Amino acid sequence: MDDEGIVVDAIPDDCRLVYVTPSHQFPLGVPMSMARRVALIDCARRHDAAILEDDYDTEFRYTGRPLEPLRSLDSSGRVLYIGSFSKVLLPGLRLGFLVAPPGLRPALAKAKYLTDWHSASLTQAALAEFMDSGEFARHIRRTRREYAARREVVCRVVARELPDLRLIPSSAGLHVSAFSATPVRPMVRAARRAGVRIYTLGDFTGVRDALDGFVFGFGAIPRDRIEPGQRELRTFADSDRALT
């Protein structure tokens, strides 16, 4: 990864499947640039590979225009576009969707049938009615406003209370990440002693502590609890400095 998204030149020549989240890379949050999108599709075409595009939180974009999916650039049938309703509604629905090139649809349908026959028909019908009625779109607008307000609190408090952190620019999603100018493990240990779990960037990399930083999720936290929680992070940092 770099500031433009996945580094296409680093993909091995024998790779046959590339899994990407181009609209909002997890956990850093950067979107894939147009140049990288074109390069990735060209790479897949040259190496006879497929691209799995997971557009997992595209509904929650707070600034600028919505990003076109990678699949909209694909004219060679290389991109499979997937998403789910877990974040916009609730994980318990266990419903998602997949837009696949025509040549892959028979095999995918058989794989789905062998896995679990089909998803619950009643749940699908209820969701379809919810969408057709317009209530789904209204729900998205309401939740986007709420999550935008939570995100604003996270960014404001990090800037004020945690000067060692530098927020990574991001305009979408249900989390905000930040690089740390100092090692994060001491703060993590201090938090653990107090019974608090903190997610670091290292928790989401192949090599732990390869990146010093934190991931602040706000999807399931009421707005009025965000600021007190982040202030407590400052106490963990201060207490660890006192111990050292």
C-alpha cells in the first residue's frame, strides 16, 4: 500500500485473484487513485487474473462525490463486485450481493447452492420491500448524518487530546486511523492494565508493529461516549510516560 492504494507493481505474476477495497482501503482508509485502478485492471487482463472488489462501506461517504466502483471501468470481465447489508442495516441479516461477469455466474450459482442452498427468502423479500418503499434510502441518509457527526468528534478530540497522533486523511467509512509519532505498545499496555482494548494498525498487518498507529471505530459507540473514551487514551499515554 501507498498513498494511491494497492501497489500494482508488487503483485506477483502468478497471482490469479486480487482482493481489494478501492473505495476505502482498510485500515488506512485511502481510496485507490484512478491511475492505480486502470493499472490494476490491466494487470489482471495481462495475467488472466480476477479482481474481487469489496465495496464494504461505500454508503458512508461524507465529503465529495461518491466514487465509481472499479467494476465500472472493467470492459474485460475481470472484476467481481461484492457488498453486504451488515454495516448499513445489521449483521444478523446475513445478506449480501455479488455482481459477476456472465461467464462466472453458473459456477458461482453452483458454489452458492453447495454452500447453503440459498439465503432466507422471507428476509430477502422484506429487504426488497424496504428498498422499494424508499425507506432504505431515508435510513441511509439518517445514519450517514449520525456517523458524520461521530466522525467529527473523533477527529476533533484526537487533534486536541493526542498530539502524538496524525490523522490519516479519509472521507468515508466507520473508522478513522492515525499514525503515531511514538511507539504505540506502551499505551496499549497501559490501557490493558485498566481493562481497555485498543486497536492498533499493527493488529491489521501481516507483521505486528510494522506501523505505529491506531484505528478508531465509531460505528457502535454513542456520540456522547466518544470524547470521554478518547480522553482516557490521553491518561493511558501520560501514565505510561510516568512509569518509564
